[in-house]
Amino acid sequence: MDIRPTTIAIPDADLADLNDRLERTRWPSDLTGSWERGTPVSYAKRLARYWRTQYDWREEEAKLNRLPQVTAIIEGQPIHCFHVRAADDAAVPLLLVHGYPSSAVEFAAVLPMLADAGRGTIDGMRADGAAPEFHVVAPSIPGCGFSIPLMSHGWDIVRTAHAFDELMQALGYDRYAVFGEDVGAGVIEQLCLDAGDRVLGSISATDPGAIATQYTPPTDHLTADEHERHERLKDARTEDFGYLALQTTRPLSVAYGLTDSPIAQAMWIVEKFREWTDPERELPEDAVDLDALLTLVTVAWFGRNGDGEVNLLYEAAHAQAAWGRHHDRPQGMAAFGEEPLMRRILDPDGRLAFWSEHPRGGHFPAMEAPEQLVGDLRRYFAGLLAA
């Protein structure tokens, strides 16, 4: 496998092109200030102005380049990943897999935190009880982030899991722990099935939206009152799934706009940060740092991720993936957002090796609640390795 150190270096011409496109945006009619029909034009204009005049890509690019990175070629596909090693050579290798709409850039803040955790070994805890330290590997799924260009179709959950297993072994990690969210949770579940004992244990992040989708586990055990609450949750999410119907059936139709217009790409992502983050936060920038959000968006723009991300959902919807299949690897779950039905549906019998629940946060815990997420990963794997 060809693996090479890499850094991010966006040409000045591409930056100038982005600013020019932002300045020349053709705006829809501003008939409503609410979010019920999508991102309001007044909000989009404010965000575009900040993006063009105050946001500093070069500063954010430099921050990302402080994190060691490599690009691997697997089955002809470039796969970019952050690879932050701990000081202790015997630290626990940990693979982080992002969801939609995102990339490995989402994990930028937590990578150093995980690598700087207490020292430990693959075999167990230190005598002083310190939490394990991690060698962290955070790849972007093909077509996302800087895992570009997308060289072929067929990068579904199974193929992506296989590629990430190859990547971990090529980096020297014969056994490793895994974390995933959203589609990334499907990837790590597939890894537990395919990689077997090479996976030390897995942990997924979830939020209330996970129990209101077509992939929700069986709910026959719920009480009548719980069924009623569950139906209300599903009804509330119905209009939110328009993007999914489009991207899992005609991804190319939407990819044209996302690839050609930075505002289209930005609002496609930003709307989900408004819908899927902590409901107590009114605007996306109330839930996550605005510059961090724009960095995620800007990487998506420069990487032409509009095409890759819509194909990711298409492939996931049409793949024979692991969803709900059983394996023998230890599993944990970190739930973000106050919803009592999450555990009742996702872990009704208390069989998971670890369950943690946080009243605040949502779909993007690495950006919304980084300390809580890192704490969960440390506690779970500390207990797992000490067992």
C-alpha cells in the first residue's frame, strides 16, 4: 500500500475563486425568516458575509496541518487521514469514523485530547489507574474531506470497512479499538464482523434522531405510552428526511448544485447543524464554534464533497451492510441529547458493555461536547482493557 505523509495546501487561486463565487451568489427570494422551509436567506447572507470577510482559511488550514496526516491509496482510491500518535508507543490504537454530513475534520479538536490522555497499554491499565492513551487514526470516507477525488462508485459500508482495516494494519496496528457515528457506526459494526479479533471493542455515538429513522431497531417491547411518544418523535422528523429521499435515489441531481455553488454546499450542511445539534441551541453557531463549522464546510467545498457525500448515502442505502447483525466484539454507546427512549430502544436489555447518556449535545458530539465524548472513550476502553 502506498502511504505518504501529506499536508493541506489549498492554492491561492482556489481561495480567490471561492470568494468570487460567494460575492456573486444569486439569492432566492427572502419570503420567510423561519427555518421550516430550509435555511433562511437572511441567515445565509450573514453567514456568507462572515465567511468571505472574517473567516480566515489560512489560519484554520495551519491548525489542521499541526495534526500529522497521511494519504493512502487503497483500491485506487486516495484515503486521507489524520494520524496522531501518543507519546507512549504501547498506547491503544483507536480508529474514529465520521458520519454524514461530515469528514475527519470534525474530529480535529478531540484528536490531541485523545492522544494526550493518561498512559496505558493494550493489555490493561497502568498500576496507578490512569486512563489509556490512544494512537488516533481518523480517515475521511472516500469522497469526503480530502479522500478525493472519488475514483469509482461502490464505496459502500462493507468496502469502506475493509479499506479502513487495511489502513490500520498498514499503519502497524494489528489490533485496535473503533468509534463511529451515524454512517460511521455502520462502518465500525461491519469492522467488528469482518475484522473479528483485530477489533478490541467498539463504541458508537447516538442522538434522539437515531430512533426515528428507517433503521430503528424493533420496538415491540415498548409500553403503549412509549409507543405514542415514539410515533411523535418519528412524525417530528418526517419533513427532515427530504434530503435522504433525494440523495439515496438521485444523488447526481443534487451534486451539480453542491459542486458548483459554495452557498448551496454550505447551507446543505449548516441546515443539519441547526436540525441535529442540541435543540436548546437556537442557531448552529450556538451549538458549535462558528469557525470550526465553516472549516468543515470549506473543506467540503475545496474537496468537492457534494458529490462524494451524496454518493455515500446512496451507497449506504443500497448496500448489504451490517445494520443489526450480531458479533462477539464488546460494544458501547454514548448517547447525546435528553430522550428516555434512546436506551429503551437501543439497549433494552442492558446488554451493551458500556452506556453513557448526556442531556446536552446531538449528532456532532466531537464538535458539540468534545470533553464528554473524550471522557466516554477513556472510561469505556479503560474498563474494557482492565477486564
